[in-house]
Amino acid sequence: MRLWLNKQRNLLDFSLSSLSRRRGKTLGMLAVYTSIVFLLASVMLFSHAIRREAATVLAKSPEVLVQRMVAGRHDLIPARHLDAIKGIRGVQSAEGRLWGYLFDPAAVANYTLMVPTNPRIEPGKVVIGDGVVRARSADPGDLMSFRAHDGSLVQFKVDHTISRDSALVSADLFLVAEEDFRRLFGIAPGLFTDLAVSVRNPREVIKIAEKIDAALPDTRIILRDEILRTYESVFDWREGMLLVLLAGSILAFAIFSWEKASGLSAEERREIGILKAVGWETGDVIRLKMLEGLVVSLSAFLVGYLLAYAHVFHFGAGLFEPVLKGWAVLYPKYKLTPFVDELQVATLFFFTVFPYTIATVVPIWRAAIVDPDTVMR
Amino acid sequence: MIFQPAIIALLLASLVGTMMVTASLPFAVRVLRFWDTASGSESQLEMEKRTYLVSTLLVVVLLSELASLILFVFNADRMSSLFVGAMCAVGTLNVNEFGFPTLYLKIIVFFAASAWLVLNHVDSRGFDYPLVRVKYGALMILAPLMAVAAGVQLAYFLGLRADVIASCCSTLFSGATQVTSDKLAAIAPEASLAGLVAALGLVMVAGRRALATGKGAVVFALLSLVAFAMAMEAVVAAISVYVYELPHHHCPFCILKGEYGHVGYALYLPLFAAAALGLGGGIAQPAARIQSLAEAAPRIMRRCVGSSMAGFGLFGAVTVWLIWRSHLILIEPERLLFFLPGGQP
């Protein structure tokens, strides 16, 4: 065992010194390799972090949402549906929610209007998110007015703003009182946008959803788990799409490493020839070259991954943000929570080290089978 | 659901691997037909050189095959959140009929690949390529196996459909019912643990004999496969139950999860390694009859058998530790009084 370890150590020593003898070539290879790892790792880290962000946000949302469907489209739901739902055993609470979107011509942006129930907002006042503050440069005490559904003006006084900590969900929020909401859109009392139902026992959620479905056939029921699943697969899909698009660069990288590995200088060929002349076998030379590849691979992987980590979590992933996140006028400014996932690292390893190793096997073999007499002549 | 990073990686690995192995088949045929170390012809020399390429390629491919087995299970577990009713890898693998066959095929490929690697290693110790025909003959079996595994895996991933919100109505009533209980779980924990103890004991006895006399490694290999099967069965029937401390939870995958401290890896890694090495011992022993391997093959065999015994020993130790620290009493203490003072109260 000791002997074996010593042998590997000497081999590693030798390969490191042979790599440092060809500094330019090694550094060039490392640079390309590192940037490939960096590119792929950025995509993966970013989409994983944002997926987690979505999951944490959704963890606090109601278990079941009930929406009324009319002719295949989402419609306002009458308050009497609430009583039917509250009658189902296992339902902890059910309440009507009022929300919608409001286009602001001054900011050329859509706001998300919501009526919070706790704490309530006084009529005529509004609480705005960070994105709205930036778009309208509004401060507490300022007045904002909008045209209601009938053309009349509705005026709001900014009460306070929502802190930036929760910007991911609150950037475009515009919180108003119920009366103002109904006046703005002309929604009669007794109608809600949808109903939020909370269930005490998570294992009963499906049963309760079934009962709601039976009692109120004109509704569609959305479970929190379903929303989570949908987000998950949407982000998976986007990440996968981007990776497939980047497959071209992986292929180019494989070709590049093939070229680099097969373009042996006369110097290197002589080196291998001498090694074989002093008694190295073909297998030993292959092992040496593979070890060199391993050193390059692991350093590039480590450096590339660390760079990607810094890129995503310290510099906001400027390169891929628009593709992975989607785009909007009032986009929140936020920092992602750093998160590294084992599966992701393993996957990345498959995407980079595996193609590199496969691509260099043939050139390495070609180099290793040279006859000493032909190169030393 | 092909556009999922881990799935793309798995498909890439199996595709490249199968292509590489298939591409070396014509060469394997040539070796089987024309190999002749006595000849000094051009083509013989070329073939001798080419064996290095094929061996190196296969080492890389087969190692990736081993890594992809772990990635596959890990990913199956992770994807369970995408399917209604799936709570761990079992649910994900049950989504369509190709899930479990893929896993079984991957395990078979794992053992075949490691057997081939041992064969390759033994062969490389002899100066006159003593096992070259056996090696390339084995490749003829390995190639279709890998192709089938890759195909079934592709079918499995193509058939996966995440349960996402549809625009028309909710999909919640598509409820796939998940059945974890297997025939394996129906075996009584006492019986399965007793079987495991017996199998491990036999393995140890056979291993000691092989180490002492240099004979009986083939028996050891067979026994280690039996012990592997017994151990998997014991994991489902008893060991996992001790970990979860729930008498009716028999899942062999959940023990890999973070909630249980990834303790499954401490069980499976030694077990798989031990079974593969045991198989390797059985392969190395018959090679000792060849003159150029008379010295190397028994040494390799001893090393394989020794490490395999250590692996099984480690598996046994982890099992005992898991049962010991568990708060669950699955078997009435009185029935065990002879040899165990019982678990923690």
C-alpha cells in the first residue's frame, strides 16, 4: 500500500513538473476549461438558488386556492361559495381575496394590486413596494391618482413603503383598502377574485380539494404543492434548455481539448520517447498523461465553480439573469441566498470532466504508443 | 422530461459510453479471430498497441457507468417533488414501467463493468496479454447489456411527465397511488436478519479459506453475490425500518436522504464495493493457472477477497450500529436473549 502510494505521488510529482514545463499550453487549456465550467456552473447555481427562493416564498401561501371558471376563463367568485367551503370538515379558515393588476401609464409598468386583510389599510391610503418607489420616485405623503373603470379619478396618499428585504415578492406591490379596490375596478360587494383556504392537516388537503370540487363544480382548485411542482419544472426546463444551447460550447470545448492533446510538440514526443527508452511501458505513459488531465480538470473545475459562485451570489449573475428569471419593467433588486447542491455538482462534473476525459483519450494513446527509436533519431 | 440537467447528464454518459463500447466491438472481433502473440506481423503489432486504447477508454466509460448509478438514484429521489404521490425515489421510479428495470439494469451493468475492470487489471499484470481473448469475449456481452440499459433508461426518461398545473382544470385527481411494500418487505425481520448473519458468516469463512489456501475464490464470489442479495433484502425488511423507527416504512431509498443523515451511503457503498470485489476475486483466481500470471493473479485475488471481506465487515458493523442506536424494538427482546442484550429502551 505504502509502495503504491509512493508510486502515485512520484507520478503526480512528475506530471506536475511536466505541466509546468509547458506553462503556456497548460494555462491556455486551463483558461478555456475554467470558463466552460464557469458558464455551466453559473446557470446551475442561479437556477437552483431562484428555485429555492420560490419555494421559500410559496411555503407561506395558502394550501388551497379556489378560482371560479366561466367559459374556460378565470372569473370573479361570489362570497356565498365561502360558506360552502367553510362547511367542509377540516377546513381551518377560508377567506376571499381581492387582487389584480393595474397599468400605470406614467411609469409604463404594471402594478400588482392587493387588498391585505391584516393589517387593514385605511381608505385613500396606499402602501407601495420598492419597485414602485423607484419607478415613480414616490415618497411617503405623496399623492398618486389613477383613472377608475368609469373614468373618474381615484387618489391615493402613500402611507409607507415596503422594505427592500422582501423585494423578490413585493417589488411591484400596491396595497390598497377594499373600498378603493372595488371603486377602482367597479367590483360589486360580495364578489372576490379568488378564495384562499387553509387546511389544518396537510394530509387532508387532497380530500378537501375533492370535496370542494364536488360542491362547487364551476371552480378550479389549485394546490400549493401543484404551484411548487410547476415552478420546479419550469425552472428545470429553462435550465435544461440553456444547457442544451450550451451543448455547442461543450462540443467545441471537447474538440479544442482533442486538438490540444494531439498537437504534441517535438519536445514532448522526445520526452515520451526517452521515458519509454528508460523502461516506461505504454500503460505508464497513459497513466501519466491521464494524471496530467486529471490535474487540469480538477483545478479548472474548482476555479470555475468558485468564480461562478462569486458571479451568481456576489455580482447578481448579470450574464444570464434575463433568460432564467424572465423580464419585467419593475424587476426587483435582490440578492440570492447562496446554496450549493450535491446533485448539481455531480451533474456539472458529468457535463465538463467527462467530455474532456473522453476527448483526450485517443490523443493520449497516440502519444503513448510512439516507438522510442523513431522520435529520438 | 428530457430537459432536466441531471437527466441530460445521465443520457449523455450512457450514450457516449454505449457508443464507445460499441465502436470497439469490430476490434474485439478482430482480436478474437486473429490474435497471435507469436506472430510479429504488422497487424499483430498494431492490435497490441490498440489494446491500450480500448482498455483506457473502457476504464473511463465503466467508471462513468458506476458514477451514473449513484447519480441516477440521487436524481430519482430529487425528482419526487415533481410527481403526485411520489415521496422518494420509489415513487419516481414507479411513474412508468421502465423505472425499476432501469435501476436493476444499471446495477447489473455496474457488476459486469467492475468484473471487466478486474479482468483488465489482471491481464495488464502479465507480459504476454494472457487474457486478451477472454477480455474481448466479455466485451461482446457487456456491449449489448450497456445498450439495453441505455435504451431502457431513455424510455424511462421519455415517459416521465411532471404533474404540473394544466390550464383547463386542476390535475390533482390524477393521484398515482404509491405502493412501497414489496414482496421483500413481507419477509419477517427476524428471518431476513438471520439470513443476513448466515450469509455474512459464510462469506467470512469462505474468505478466510481463500486467503489461507489461495483456493475457493470462485465459491467466495458466488457467496458474496448471495450475501449482496441477502443484504439488500435485509435493508428492505429490517434495517431501514430500524433507521426510520416506523414499523411499516420499508423504503430502501429514503435512508439516503438528509433527514436520516445520508446513512444509506454508509450501508450501500461498502456493500456494493464488497460484492464487486468479491466477484473480482472469483475472476482473478482461475487466471492463476496461466503461467505468466502465476505470481500476480493470486496476489490480486487475495487483495480482492481481503477488501471484499472488509467491505462486508463494514456493512455488518454499520448495520449493528444502526440497530443498536435505534429506539425501535422490532424483535421481542426475549427471543434474542441468547446473544443480544437488546437495544436501547
